[in-house]
Amino acid sequence: MPLKIAIAIPPEDAYVNYFEAIEALGAQMEKVNAGTSPDAYDGLLLPGGGDIHPKYYHQEIAGSVNIIDSLDTLQFGACENFVRAKKPVLGICRGHQLVNVFFGGSLIQHLPSASRHAREKGSKEDRIHASTAAPDSWIGRLYGASYVTNSSHHQAVDVPGQGLVIDSYSDDGVAEALHHESLPVYAVQFHPERMCFSHRRDDTVDGSVLLRYFLDVCEAEKQARRDA
């Protein structure tokens, strides 16, 4: 029976790259909403997108753009359901930031160094940059102490949420990967789904390695529940 992964997006949205990558790795993925029970799923993916409303981390809008209140409601609700069920969660880009805010952290609403992380105006190509992983971190075990990823964002983790550990920083100090110290929750600021299979790049690491790691976590947690 293949793993069944939930993705917290509106029913009308496609997010084709995510579906293609997860399905290429042998898992299934389905869209869920804020009220969906996690019982039928093995993990949750929180994908990229616009900015989270800063009210969730007790700030006024000061650089945040492309805010969709209904998407915030959907994704915070789904995150809460899966975290309560202690099922694996993977945040990507916006999802990385949402995980941090969910656990009580805050965001930098607009990076001073945005030109090094955001796409060039009018371009559809991600930038790339190097990052450094903490010794013996999960991301370091996947990609080594130094690795190169894509980049397409203008916000970043500021104060880490409760229980979260920052595992990697970009070469200019932006948090690039994290995990929760006691829950199967992981997040990255970059886009692994745009660095694998038909989107594989020669100038970055292979994003499928990270997605495979998440699916392995989901499989291990599924087996642990069976054995309990």
C-alpha cells in the first residue's frame, strides 16, 4: 500500500510540481482542508506560496505581500491537525515559515538581502546559493556540510518557534532548514520539488533526496503506529 500524503492547498489549485515529485517517488498525494482528519494520511506537506498574515506572529504588515486569509486558515488548521496526531509534516518555502509561526516563532517580513534569495524581477528562474548545515543534522546527513539549493523568497525565519532547531543557514545567514526536537516535523526554505526529476538542475543538489527522506520518515512512523 503506497504512502498517502496530504497537501494543504485549495481544491482549485494545481501545484503540479509537488504532485509529480511525490508520485515519482511512489507515494500518493491528495488535497486536504483545515478540517480534514489526518487519520487516512501518513504525512502532511505544506507547500510554497504567498506571505502569511503577520497577525499570526503579533505584528502589523510591514513588507508582507500576496496575503490570502483563507489559505492561512486552511494551512494552520491542517498543520494543527497533523501535529496533534504526531504525524510527519514537511514545510517547503512558505511552509517552512508557516511551521515556524505555528510553533510561536516570527518572520522577517522583507529580507534586506532579498536580491540574493528572490527571483529577479520578471524572471521565472530561481536563484541559487550555498548553505551550511550543522554537524550531524538531518539536512547535513542528506547533503553534507555545504550544499547549494535554489531560492525564491523574500521572507525568512526570524525568532525560531518553540521546540524548533535551525539546522542550516544560507551563506548570508538566512535559516534554510529546521526540525522539531520531539515531533516528526521538518522544513526547508528552498524548493526541492524544483530540483528533481524533470526539474533536476546541474547547479544544485538533488531535491528528490530530501523528499525521499520525508517519505522514509512517514513510512517509519506508520510502522511504529502499527507496532504500538
